[in-house]
Amino acid sequence: MTRNMLMVTSVASMIKQFNMENIMILQKMGYRVHVATNFEYGSTMSLEENQKLKKELKSLGVVSHQIDFPRGMWSIKSLKHILNQVTSVVKNDDFYFIHAHSTIGGICSRLIGHKFHIKTVYTAHGFQFFKGSPLKSWLTVYPIEKFLSRYTDVLLTINQEDFRLAKSKLHAKKVYYVPGIGVDVNKISKVKTDKYSTRKALEIPEHAIFLLSVGELSNRKNQEVVLKALGTLQDSSNIYYGICGIGANQQKLLSIAETLGLKKNLRLFGYRTDIIEIMKAADVFVFPSLLEGLPVSLMEAMAAGLPVAASNIRGNTDLITNDVNGYLFDPNDISNVLSDIFNLVQDSRKTEAFKIKSKKTIKRFDKKIINQQMLDIYQSL
């Protein structure tokens, strides 16, 4: 007998970026997979890409449901609305379990799972409360997560700090550390790119210093600190900063670059499907984020052999050990950001040592290992 399962995410990009492998695993196990997400708003992908994903899911036999999850802040009114939408989905099919992602997706899924006696798996993509987080998060989000953890059959954490917190303070029946979705180390290592041609297409001079970041253009990703660091240089004419991603801060970044005289140095590449090729044409991967769970783009950069300078925050520290396989900087310290970038640019011997150690480290995060973990967890339900 075919069992139904429901995968719930607040935005469609969370399906594309974090759950396609899980869908394949579940289908091989014989599940009929349903997806409940917002295909219309809030995704880090374009609306066109969202619709392509919807068609792809349909071709795979996945049933899609539009849920009007809000992006960012949500209210009691919007929560009631999406609870009603997800309830309608659940009432129409007999679901064996729900796998939820994101804070709002996790809230809805666990309330509904408890009400209808459906097993619930919740992946926390980085708790909003953590060591050093604002008191507001501990006073608001933490009590909600603690209460709902009693309705959680399996809680998956993607970094070590969250795992320790979940084990000591929350009440889920089972807690596992599963380091994200991993990366296909072998596939990334085999990607070939003509550095000159790639740079030419990106309008990056052949002999320029090419710094690259990947992520949503947002305050959380903190790309502006890199621009501000470059703005302190007397001569930055040969340094180019490229960012792969879309988001609300596009105009803000362009304005900062213009104010600092860096307009010609900034390249906003938008949403890309050739990120590994771009990484292999860059000189340094800079990851200045203020908050992460476990960043896929950082893992990809490590697998691609790109030297890394990243913010010293939870998640990043699972991957980078300072002065061992990269540099970790204070994301609010412009001089620290700049010095770490230039240490990577100028010290080729250390840079090569970092690359070798990063490639060794990232093998522990290979997609095959993560997929086996997820298979074992799904089979245990």
C-alpha cells in the first residue's frame, strides 16, 4: 500500500535547494510525496524558476499545494489562514508523516500533526535563538519552539551548536545532527571551466582579483561589509566583488558601491545555475553572513577548491577552523574582513594549504553520507 507524506516549507526555494534529494529518497521508499509551499512569493528564486520547479515536481509525480506562507514577520491572522490551508490539505489525504522546514512551516506542521495524530519531522535550518542572539529571540521564538518540541517526533539540527541546544533544552522524542544536505564532492571536483572565458562573460578582467559571495541580497547575508572594507583602500581598481543571488538589498548594495567609488568593481550576477563554474573562476570566496544554519554555498566553495574567508558564526564554524582551512572574521569588523581577504590573496603558500585541508574536511559532508542518514531516519518512523 502506498503511503502519503507531506513536505512543508515556507518558500519554494527550500524545496529546490534542500529537499529534492529527500523527495527522491522518499519515492524510492514507496511514498507518494506531497509538497505544501509558497510558489508565488518570498522565494530566493525568481517567479519563473518557481514555476519551473512546480512543473518539475509534477513530472516526478509530486503533488503540489500552494500555501500562502508570509515572508518574514507573520501575524496571528496570517497564521490562522495558513493553518486552515494546510488543514485542508491534510484532510484530503491520509498522511503517514509530515516533514517540515522553516520556523513558520514547523509551527503549522506540528500543530496540525498533533491535532490529527500525524508523525512530524522538523528540520531546524538554524534556530533563531542561539548564543549571542538578541534577547527578543529567546523571549519569543524559544518558548514557542520549546512548547512545540513536545509535538515533534524527530527534530533534525544541521549544526553542532543547535544540536547541543536541542538535546539540553528541548523535548523532541528524537534529536539528530544531520549536516544539511551535503554536497556532491565528486561532481564538483569534476566541473571544468575556462577561467578566461568565464571571467569575460562576467565582465571580470583576466588578471583582476575576483572576490565572490553567494547568497540572498539581504541584511542577514551582510554583503555590504565587504564593500565597506574595499572602500577603505586607496586603490581598489583591480579588485572586483561579485555576488550570485537575488534579494531586497540589490539597490542598497548598488548605492553603497556608488557612494564608495566602487560602482565598476561590483558585479551582481543574479540567480545562477552555474555557480560552481563561477567559483572556479574566482580567487577568494567571501562569506560575511550574520546568521546561518549550515551554508551550502560555503560547502560548495570548499569542494571547488576556493580559499575561504567567512564570518565567525554558528554553522560556518562547523566547516572552517580559523587559520587551519580558512579564515574566520568578525562580520562587523571592517578591518578584520579586509585583512583576512588580503592574507588569502597575498600568501599563496598558506592559501594552497587551506585548499587541501578544506577538500579533506568537506568529504565528511558528502551528499552520499547525508542521504544515507536521511534514509535511516525516514525508515525509523
